[in-house]
Amino acid sequence: MRLTKDMIQHISEAIATNLVSKHVATMNTARPELVARIAETITADLLAEDKLNKEVEKLLSAHEAEISRGGMDYRKVFELTKQKLAKERGIVL
């Protein structure tokens, strides 16, 4: 994951504060529980993206020679493949 637990906690607290202060959401639960749920959601999304990245790496490693021969930019092929798989699986990046 690209974010530490402390960073996720800080972001979650900021989101909770903004949602409540701007009256976008009301709290039916204690604030710590709301923050924890937001943090869980962020963590789950980041883990899903990490898993997707590993799948793309594995898929592209099988075609590494073709990518090299074709003079393709690995990073671009990686991003295009990742976007395609994310769309197929309904993952929002």
C-alpha cells in the first residue's frame, strides 16, 4: 500500500469532519466508528488496487519479450492493461 495506517487515519478523520460539517452526512453512530469505517473502506480499496497491480505484473511478465520486441513502453502497457482489467471488474481507480 502506498499510504501508511497513520495517513489513512488522518484522511479518514478529515473526510468524517468534512461530511458532517458540510451537512452532507449525519452521524447515526459514534465518530470513532465512522472514522474506522471510512479507514476500512480506504484500506480495502488500496488493497484491491495492489492486488490488481500484481495481477497486471504477472500477466505482462508472460509477454515481456513481445513488449520489448515491439518497442512498447512497459509503463504505458501496464496502465492500459490495468485500466482495462479495472473496468472489466468494476474497480474504480
